[in-house]
Amino acid sequence: MPEGADTIAQAYAGHQFGHFTILGDGRAIVIGEHLSKNNERYDIQFKGSGKTPFSRNGDGRAALGPMLREYIISEAMHGLNISTTRSLSVVKTGETVMRETPLQGAILTRVASSHIRVGTFQFLTATREEKNLKTLFEYTIDRHYPNIKDSKTPAIDLLKIVMEKQIRLVTDWMRVGFIHGVMNTDNMAISGETIDYGPCAFMDIYNPETVFSSIDHHGRYAFLNQPSITKWNLARFAETLLPLIDKNKDKAIESATATINKFDELFNNNWLEMMRKKLGFFDKKKDDEVLIGFLLSLMHKHKADYTNTFCSLMNTEIKKDKMFESKEFVDWKENWKKRLKENNKSNEECLKLMHLNNPLVIPRNHKVEEALKAANNNDLDPMLKLLRVLEKPYENQEDIMNYQSPGPASDEKYQTFCGT
């Protein structure tokens, strides 16, 4: 550490699967901030470096596998042009970490535009420290949203901006079939970045109820629930801002509620726009929602691969699902082609729009597991090859076909673990 510097484990609260609790960085410490050449400020954080005041009964350590998973997935998200924290490095510690079995210890270095969470605000609300709440609020605006500094309603403006950012973020998750897995309020960053990659994964077969996390027993954070959970988390954020919105509590609640009530329409508009782009539509038509909904229902019914369905529509050289042979799909495709003609754009322009929004490759679960297993045996080649392909997910690359197929069929349900 530089002379005079000190590490920080942050306190925060959070709704863990809907239940409120006081928490903090149990295995993470901010070692400092970095100013880039463009004067952009970043937190540099160690994850898995040992006990903190918030470790409770944990050891504060991290195992190699989960840290490499965060590295792979966060870098994949960056390649997909989705707002995310980044992984600078993973370093083995040489220690053994005890979980269900002895595992190799590791520390991940995470880079984030900040680690201010909804849960950070909840902590100060829970401790009834209104003066500190105002300090955090002003610091957040200074750091992330200085353009609303002189607003007459800065608290409502902050709520609106964070809502817009989260809507954009989760719409992007849905675009590529990403499932975060632990959307607790302490895992929602005020900056709008994806944060805390634990039991996350990407969906292969389209099923809106897909859950991978071993600790999500009731599907609270399933693929299709991510928008409604985002709204729920934002409502919790709005509650923390009430003293800053208006001194009159009833007026504050009325303003906050009116803002949150706009979520559904805003999200639906964003989601529809995203799906239109995935299908190559430039403008809006009233029947688009029906056309999109029917395709998704066909994908669900025929257990079609989410990513590869759109790749097939772009005429990518890829093995087509059986769905493409069904009469229902053939009829749907005819309607889709008619709709494309209504764009008044060339086929090339429609295809270009689709290519910008549909990745040719995602971090397939079996490929991630393959890379993690090899890395645990000191072979980094599979991981480095996977990372290379994930750097340019929208481009046709050499050897890409090896990374495009879903994993082999299995009776076992694929599960992911957060590693604590």
C-alpha cells in the first residue's frame, strides 16, 4: 500500500431474497481510487483477501473457481457492450480455502466506477443517520451525476436517473439471456453497472423461468423476474430518499410513488425497442408485440436456443433448432419477412441492425466450466481461448463454432454457486 493509505471495507444493508439485514464487505476491501487520464474516478477493490469487520463467521477468502468465473463473465459483459464492473486480475494466494471441499485460494481485483449501492443508502436509513444520508447523497451526485447538482428536486432526479440506468441495464441482460442470480438490493449499483458476479450464468434453451443459482430455491431471481425485481429494488431505494425528497413525509411518498409507477411503461418501451432491434425492425408497428411474443412462445415450446435462434434468423452458419422445421415457425417467419419489408430499408441495413444487437457467441455454461476445471489444474489455455472469443462477440471469428453450441443434453440441472 502507498504510504499513509488504508483499506476500506464498506458497510451496507440489503434485502437478501426479500429479507432485510445489515451487511458489509465480508470478503472485499477497497484499496484505493484511481483517476484515469480523462479524470474518471474508479474504485480498485480486492475480493477474497481476508477477514473484515463484516465477515461474520466467514473466513473472508475466495476460491479460484468463483473468482475466475467473475473474471470471465464480467469481461464477456464488457465485450457485449453492457455496463459492468471489470476484472483487472485474478491471483492465486497459495492458501487452501475450505468450502464443501478444500479449494485453491485466490484474490480478484475488481474495478468499478464506485461501490455505492442501494444497500449503502439502506444502511444509513436503518441507522437513522440523516446527516450522513445527506452526505452520501451529495457525494453520489458529485461522483456520478453532477449535472443534477443545481436541480430544485435533486433527490427525485437521482431516483429517475438510477431508474433509467437500471432499466437500460436489465434490458441489456434480457437481450443476451443473462441471469444475475442474486439481485439483492446490496447488489444494485447506483452507477448502473452490473456488480457482484456470483452464481450468474447465460441461458441456453429459452425458458423464462430459468434459474441457475443454487441458493435461489423459489426462483425469485429467475430470468423473467429480473424486471419486476429491479422495480422492487428501486422502490426500496426510493424509501431511503424520502427525507431528502420533501420534509413533508406524505408529499415525499407521493412524489416517490409517482416516479416508481412509471417503471412498467418505461421498461416495456425499452424492452420492445430492444426486441425490435434483435429482429431488424427500425420503426414501431402496433402488432410488433404480438409478433415478438409469438416467437418467444415458440422458442419456449420447442426448447429452442435463445442466442442461436437469432443467429439463425441472421443466416449465420449454425445448426438450426427443430423449431425451424415446424409449420408454426414457418408461418411466423413469413410474417416476420413481411414486417421487415415495412421498414423501407434494404436487407443489408436490417441485417446490420440485427448483427449489432445479437451476439454470435456468449459464455456458454459448459465452456465456462471447462475453462474453470482446466485452470484449477494449472492449464489456462481453455480460459484464454474463451476470453479471446468473448472479446468480439458480434464478429464472426476463426474457431467460433466451437463456442456457439449449447452444452450436451443432461438430466442434471446446471447449478452455479456464489463461492462464499
